[in-house]
Amino acid sequence: MEVREKYGIKAPVMSVNRLRIGRDGSGVTTLVAFYGCPLHCRYCLNPRCHREGKLNHTVTPEALIETLKIDDLYFRATGGGVCFGGGEPALQVDFIKKFRRLGPKHWRITLETSLNVPTDNILRLFPIVNEWIVDVKDMRLEVYRSYTHADITPVLANLQVLAQQPERCLIRVPIIPDYNTAEDAKESVSRLQTLGFSRFDVFTYTTNRKIISQ
């Protein structure tokens, strides 16, 4: 979670990965991953995001901006910027809002999120995020709960918010070994299309037990 200290807002940053192309939004991007996540997915890509604690590295928005300025030329030339991921970046609302206010306005902000956060978080971020990359897992309650150990209700409410401007969203719909099928993913896409979403990334998870082909 965000930390308010004597010198302002800080957030626990797990990693900063530079010079990414075609993976986290438009142009050249830097992925900033936060600790903290409300989900406990079986095939979690970043399981160490749950190891949030006093020893984790925390930064201020000001310090992060200074760190990322090294790639400003790339951001300008390609229309890129920063992708906040994790963990769950939508838990860091005040940090991201201050980053947007203080940082260069030509830096695009992308949020890679599960949307499993309070709707107020999404409403506060909605005006400042340029692109949303949403990993919905599966639209069915029983599959979602079994895989994530969480309730899908906040996700459904937040999808309604993003549906106001669906063109800003890329929805990732995974085929999850042992949990759903290609037909299930197709059904999830169909439900999301009724909300107005049209950009989808349907893929199959590669797990550490074996490689699964779509």
C-alpha cells in the first residue's frame, strides 16, 4: 500500500524495466511494478509481489520521475511512456496521480491491472490513464474465484467504468490450464463485447509444470 511519510507519498516498487517495445502500450515503455496484490492466482507471474514489507524499496513520485527521465528521448520519439504493473498498480492511486501531475505531460501512462480494487480507485485514475491493459482471468464467478481466491464483483463494476471509453482498453483473456478452456475464453470475450470492448488478447498461460500450446 501507499506510505505517507514526512517527505510525502511513497510506494513499494518491485522492479523497473526499461526499453520495452510492443508489450506495455504504445511506443517504448518502462514497466514499473509495485508490490501488493488482492489476488492469489495459482500461476502468478510475479509471486514476490506478495512479499510487501518494511524492507521493500519505496520511492516517491519525484524520485521515480528523475529515474525515468533517462529514457525521455525514446518516449518522445515513439509516443511511449510508463506502464504501471505489479502486483496491482490500482492500489497506488495517490502515487500515480502525483506522478502524472509532476511528470512530463507527453509521457503516456498505461495501467496493467486486474481491476479487483474499489471502484473509487478506478474513478480517480480514469481521467489520467491513457491506456488500460486488463487481465480479466475469466468472466464466470466460479472459475474466477477458484483461480484467484477472490470475488469477481469489483471487476464487473470497474469494467462498467472503463466501458465509458472502451477504445482505451486492451482486455487480456487467458486460457488457464486446469481452470478453463478455449470455449470458455470465447464466452468471456462475447460477454465483454456486449459492454463495448473490442480489443482482446486471447492467449494460453505457460505454466511452470509444462508448456501449454493454444
